[in-house]
Amino acid sequence: AELREARIRKTKTVCTYCGVGCSFDVWTKGRDILKVEPQMQAPANQISTCVKGKFGWDFVNSDERIVEPLVRRGDAFYPVTLDEALDVIERRIKEIQARDGHDAVAFIASSKSTNEENYLMQKLARSVMFTNNIDNCSRYCQSPATEALRRTMGLGGDTGSIRDLELADLVIIVGANPAEAHPVLSTRLRRAQKKRGQKLIVADVRRNIMAERANLFLQPRQGTDLVWLSAVTKYIIDQGKHDERFLRDRVNGFQEYAQSLEKFTIAYASEVCGVREEELVRIAEMIMASERVCVCWAMGVTQHVGGSDTSTAICNLLLVTGNVARPGTGAYPLRGHNNVQGAGDMGCAPTFLPGYESVANEEIRRKYEQAWQTPLPITPGLNNHQMVDAIHEGKLKALYLVGEDMAVVDSNANYVQEAFTKLDFFVVQDVFFSKTAQFADVILPACPSLEKEGTFTNTERRIQRLYRVLEPLGQAKPDWELIQLIANRFGANWSYTSPQEIFEEACGLTELFKGATYDRLEGYQSLQWPVAADGTDTPLLYLDGFAFPDKKARLYPVAWTPPIAVAEEYDLELNNGRLLEHFHEGNMTSRVPGIDAKVPETYVEISPALAADRKISDGALVRLISPYGRVKVRVVVTDRVAGNHIYLPLLSRRDEETVNLLTSSDHDTVTYTPAYKEMRVRMEVIEES
Ligand code: SF4
């Protein structure tokens, strides 16, 4: 055994951080991670990684790992055996469901879990607990983009591949900062700029790193993207430069859509968005002059009250100009977590079974009832946001949450944390003792990705295998094993012995993944869904028609929803986002000593103008106050932000710096994605630098 321990092993994995889906070999000796070695055959990244993928792994050996099941007694947690923990879970959930019904329990799946684990999680909710109350964190990010793509083109995934982004003549990035949030993707764009002279337009309220590389940088007012996007589309139509043939042959609803644009003139957009008319005309001209255009977007678009409609405006623009279903074109909502695409694909949503098949569709439901040998619930379930409200209203009594620090990452964190105190029973399954875990009754020790096998699906719908690099630490188990143990306590009688068996079951039931097998995904091979029965995959969607019965896309008229009005005393516009070094709140990266030393705490960016106006200098300690809460952070003065616009990274090492203490419960009207990017605050100086 000692000899084996001393051997150096090289194992392929897929990055646990962002949705680019980089894969690489990890060199280990015992539990020591020696190095990360990217390989040329890695489809998303080849020989590139970012700082997180390269150096962000020591958290797996952190002393802070949860390595045994814990049960709350009073205000403290005590270690118990797994059987004892499962006893408590079985007894309490059975009591609650017997008293309050099946829908008194809800499930939150993790975008860090594998596809197989997410498939089992929704199967547990639906077939064992008989509820559709299941969701995942795509509710917090890209649900509006998925909604827009489904509305206009039919499928909830990026229309092409990262390769198409490289082939484009013009890339437009709206409300996204891939240089920090999707670094390897931004490297590939950089290469295309240098090698092929690819043009770049960036539209963002903050002058981010991508903006510095752009041919044109547009800085519209917060929450006004739909207006300028629609005005640019209208201008192109007015110039007669829409793609008439594409619209005639492949798209429905052009006339009605064109009429809906009447008020979106360039002059109107200039006034609403606070940008110059010439800039908007230049954007339209750049699009008209380009053979192949791609649009990327992220949270700057989706996390608004009108997130779905703004995402739809992007899809409309692409359809009007015929920039879909050709190499080098398309719509690219950049997925945040490494497997947020997969969590949705596998049906961790209150209205969809795996493959985005509706729970309300009787034929679909019957297919799953036959396969799972049990009746399934008909009523659509609650989403994350509705779950929190339902807890406050006393309708939802128990929650089983996997790998999500909802008390920190959900908007209006005080409201969410208060909800958790009202739960009758709360199970948290995680790698670390998160803020959310503090509210739990039972905590189950989960494995990080390096300790498990399975598949992840990246932002380009690419399914890739990960292999076990390390054995689980202590009593930690992969999520699928823990979910199966719970299911069997409720009489499920599942006997999966490997993720492969789960994957085969899921793919056998789901048209989108029909031909996906572990053999076809061996090593660095990958498949982009839909995967036909013969294993043919689909790097570029809609070549043979859009995913509607008549094969035609649908232009979808949308109206602008102005940002939420807040009392005048809250005079600063707050924005938030990721840092290059950390992933979101830093649950994993802040436990990597090298990364933590480099960026140990968050800060607020304020503009030189604001700093001068308030006589605040770099390093001052300030309090930011919103109607919902307050945070305490140090100031960085930078021209990345302008005027009264301020920016607070998501990193949250201490309670008092959590950005979501400031955000509200307002949300996108269609998908309930929180309007994280629509918040006004005021600022008080606590201590000068
Ligand atoms: Fe990981 Fe994303 Fe960095 Fe690639 S770009 S190494 S997937 S964090």
C-alpha cells in the first residue's frame, strides 16, 4: 500500500469551476496534487487553463472539509454514523410528508454535481418523494437566456461551439466579462483577434478587461440593453439589410416583429441608454458589414427584471440578420458553473424532466412512469425563489440542498437566511461547512469533483467524462451514492453500482442524449448534444431546421421593462460579478492558500469622480447600505467604473462583505432569476485610509 501511495498518477478530469469546460490531466502522489497538465486533445481548451484550473485545487485537502455526517443538537453539530444520519432524514421527512403532503418538501440540486448525480436528484424528488419541487442554480443566472433560446429557436443551449466564436468576423459581448469569468474562452477570442482580425464590440456598464480589447465599447445605463439592441435591429431593417432569404425560408413572424420595433429609434435608444447615436449606428454598420456574427452574454443581461426579454432581443437580432445556424455565427449565453448546463439538461427544474421535456405533457410523463415504475406528480413544482417565499409562508417545511451556499449566493440574503430558520427540517450536503450549512439539521459529507467519476456538460453543450483522481476523504461520498442511500430509505430499491449505469439510464430516456455512451466519451473524447442514436453529435445547432414542429424559428416581440425605482437616498448603482482568481463567493478558491494570499478579501470599486466628490481615497473602509441590508468593504478607486456606478465582486470571506445582503428579491418576470444587477445603495465612510 505504501508503494502504491508513493506512485505518481496522472488522471484526466474536467475543471470544477466555470462553464468553459477545460479538461486536463492531474498529476498526484498520494493526496498531493503535483501539477495540472492540459493536453492538446482537450476540446475546449487544448493547452490552456486559467489560474483557477491550474492552481485552484488544494481546497480538496483543506482541514475545513466535512469528513463525517453531522447532526444538530441544540445549537451544536455532533458527528454521527451515516446510518444514524439517514435515520434522522428518513424519520423527519416521512413525518413531514405524512402531515403536510408531498409538496411540503423541496430539493435543490447542484451545478457542481455531475450529470449522473443531477439525474438521480430529480428522480429522487419526482419518483420517490412525489414532488416537482426541484431546482438548481441556473435559476440565479442563465434561466432567462434558456427561456429566450427556447422561445425563438427551440432548444435551451448555445447554438454553436467555442470554435464558432473563433470563426466569427464580429463578436458582440453584452453584460459579460469572459476575461475574468470565462478566461480560456477569452484567450481563444484574443487569438482570433490577433490572427484573423476578428472585430469585438463590448457593451457593459463597467469598463472591464474585454472592453479594453474592443473595437467599440458601449457603456449603456444599467438595465437598458434591450433598448439599444432593439434600436440597432430596427436600424438594420430600416436600411434594408436584414437577411430576407433567411427570414422568408427559416423564420416566422417577421412583419409583426418589425412593427413591434416602431418606437426603438436610434434617437430614443440614445436617450434611454445614455449613449451617443453615432455609437449605435456604428454597431449596426459593423454588424451589416460582417459575414459572420456571434453574440455572447451573461449575468449583465440576465440578472434584471427584464432578463428574459433582453436575452430574447439578442436572439431576435441574430435571426433578423441571419446569424444563426451557420459556422461562425450564433447565440452564446456563457454558462457560469461547470455543470449548470448539465443540471438543467438532466431535469433539475420544477417544470422539466430530463431533456427539457415538460412535466405537464402526459405522454412524456407516461414514458418516465413506465421507466421508473411509479406514478409521477403532475403539478409543476416551485423554483428556488418560490421555495424561499413558500418557507416564509409556512407551506414548505423541509429542504434537501446539495452543494449550494444559498444563504450567500441567493439575492436578499437576510430574507433567505431568515427562511432557513423557519424550516422544520433541513439537510445540507456539501464539501465545506458553508454559511447555509449553519442552518442545517443534518449535514452529509460530499466529495469534490476530483474524488468522483461522471460527466459534466459545458457551455457549448459538450459532455465530457471525468475520472476519479483521489479517493474520497474521510467518510465523504459522491453525491450519487448519498442520494441513492436516501432514496432507498424511502423504499426506492435502487442498485446503481456506478455513474455509468445512471448515465445509460438517463440517455436511454432522453432524445437529446440518445447516442451518448461512456465508450464514446472515453478519455478526451466528447459529444455535443443532441446526440443521435448512432453517436453523431451536433456542434452547430439548427442546420436542418429549428426545434419547432414547422422547423422555423420565431421572432418574439419584447417590451422594455425599466429598472426598479428605489428611494432617492440610494444614489449609487451597484453592480457585482466574479474575480479572475476566485470563483463566485470563494467557497473553494479561498481555501487555496496561494489564491487566498493573492486576493484575500473583496472590495468596492468606485470611480475617480465619485471618490473626488465624496473625498474618499483608495483603501478607505466604507459601509454600503441598501433597503435590504448593509456590507462593510474597502474602496478601490478605478476608472473601470464611471460616475455613480460602483462594483462589488462576489467574493465573500466574511459575513459583512456578502454582496447579497444588499440585493433585493426582485426578479426576472418570466423565470424568477433574481435582479442581482439592479440595486441602488448609499455609501457611508467608516474609516479613512
Ligand atoms: Fe476552469 Fe474555466 Fe479556467 Fe477553464 S477557464 S480552467 S474551465 S475556470
